Amino acid sequence: MILNYIWIALVLIAVIVGLVQCFAFGQSDIFNAILNSTFASAKSGFEISLGLTGVLALWMGIMKIGENAGVINRFSRLVSPFFTRIFPELPKGHPAFGSMLMNISATMLGIDNAATPLGLQAMKEMQESNPDKTKASNSMIMFLVLVTSGLTLVPVSIMTYRAQLGAANPADVFLPILLATYFAAMAGLISVALIQKINLFDKVILGTLGGLTVFVGLIIWAALSLPQATVSKWSAIFASVLLLAVIVWFIIAGMVKKINVYDAFIDGAKDGFKTAVGIIPYLIAILVAVGMFRASGAMDLLVRGLGVCFAWMGLNTDFVPALPTAFMRPLSGSGARGLMVDAMMQYGADSFVGRLVSIVQGSTDTTFYILAVYFGSVNIKNTRYAVLCGLIADFCGIVAAILLAYVFFH
């Protein structure tokens, strides 16, 4: 229901702002811009879905091999002690646990192409045990909020953009990005846990989160100890080796179990193709609304208005030029990336704004895109409080990004 209201609000605000700009300020071409944005956004939604088809077919095929070979069940048992506590409605050893672990691992390594199919596989497995097929289960919401927080250990793509735009040290945003995205993930997990009445003081949950905190600390130490080029090189190598290792491992496991590996892959790939086609309407719907909102000028008006308010409150407003990227981040990944690059080109990659937009881009993930794709893949209509908790994670991540930018670079 919340997605429904947000979608209606974005479209109506775009039309109202367009009317005001047309009749009050004489911008007669504003409606052409809004209309053209709907066509462009619909085309982008289809192209994104089309681009996902091959990746989904590949990885859901690989996952089917792993499932038939029993590898996914072993993953499930590995994470079961922690996952059964934050996903209490799923039985111990549920097959979704393995898919969720692999999805989160791929996200942490910045391997988005692999993370999405693994996440959709987890949604499919949770949907099979969901008593109400049209309403998001508690487990689905917890999983999606963790995904939308976008916990990433090595933001290689952001460092690459910074290098291309002339940053003296492209990796100088690594530590604040890692901290911001970690705060977002914790905020998302805690918000869902409070609503679902999950005991966060359970010794297994505390131990796991404490271990993750230590691990993040070791990553920070290693990143600060090594040159940026070395960090980027080895993180890319590790991600590639890990992906290839998973593929080879699943195939060998299938051979050991004497399953028909080729047929298993084809079965999974067919499911991937069906999933890619099924998410097209959901993706186009959200992208069209976001495109209209941007084209109408509503985003610019919102940012200028907030800038005036912050100045009136006596706050430092150096962060205001980064707000378009912050507002776009939950709505559109490509849109936020474009605004990040534009800000770095306008202000400089090593400026305060240039560094801040980089941290914002890495602080969280594209909430509405993820909700549209993941829930759309299993035909969930009622998302319950998933949007609210996802936006809480986004808000905390973005606020943390702004504060950390002041601490590190102002």
C-alpha cells in the first residue's frame, strides 16, 4: 500500500509542479519534458529488465545446480543459528538461508550482477512457505531491508569514477563509505527487529554482529595500510575469483552427486527468464514516476527549499549541493550515479561536495528499485512496512554520510 501512495504522490506532485511552472513562470515546454520522461523511463525500465535476463538466467541456472547438488542446504545449515533468530518464521535449515547468505556476500563485495539473481532466488524460496502469497512475510521484509541498506566492503565502482574524474586519492572516501553503509545496515536491521519484536540481545545475534564489526574493522585497517591501487586491484581479483570458485564448486558438487548438471542449469535458467519478464511492469511503474518527478523540476525545488531552511536554522549549508544525489539514491541507482558524476565534474572530485556525493552514493542502495524488482518477482502486492524500514536505513545512511564527510573532509 505504501508503494501505491508514494507512486501516486510522485506523479501528482510532478503534474502540479508542471502546472505551476507552465502558468506562473511561462515554461510552456515543461509538459513536453514530463511526457518525454515517461517514454524514456519506460524504455529504460525495459532495457534494464532485458539486461537482467541473461544474468538472471545464468545465476539462477547455477543456483539450481547448487540446489540439486545439496550445496545450498549446506549453506543454510552454516548460517542457521543466526538466521533462525532474525528470520524466526522460517524453519531451521530453510533453503532461502543459503541464497540470502550468498546474496549478502555478493553485495558486500560489490558484485551487483550476481547479488540480484541470488536475492530473487531467496525471495522465491521464501514465497513457497509464505501463507499469504500477496502479502510480504516478516522474513521477506527483514531480508529486503538488509539488501536495501547496501552494506558494501569495497566500493570499487565509486573509486573508479573518482579516479577517472581526477581525484588525487580516489580511495580517500573508502573509510567514511564503509562506516556510513554499516550504520545504514544496523539501522535497517534494528528497525525491523523492533517491529517484529526480535530479541537483539540474544547472544547469537550479539556475537554475530560483534564479529561482523570486528571484520569491518579489519577491512578498514587493511585499506588504510595499503595503497589505493593495491586495494582496488586485490578487491577486484578476489571478487572475480570468488564468483568463478562458486560456479566451479557447484558444478563439481553436481558431478559428485551424479546429477544431470546441464539439465539442472537449463531448468534454473528458464526460471530466471520468467522472473526477468515478470518484473518489467513493476520496474517501469516506479521508473516512470521517478522520471516525471525529476523532469517537472520538483526535485530541484525541494533541494532549494531545504537549503533555505537549513540556512535559516543557522546550519552550515556546504552539504546542500549533494542533496540531489541523496534524494535520488533511494529512487534510482543510475540517476544517483549520474548526479554524483555531475557534482564531481562541477565542484571537483576532491572538493567537499565531490567527496560527499561519493560517500552518499556508497552509503545505501536503491530502495524503490529493489522493492519493485524483488517483490515484483514473486507478485507481492502488500509490502507492509518494508518501504518504511528501508527508508529508515536510507535516512540513517545518508545522515551518517553527511556527518562523516564533515568529520573527514571539512
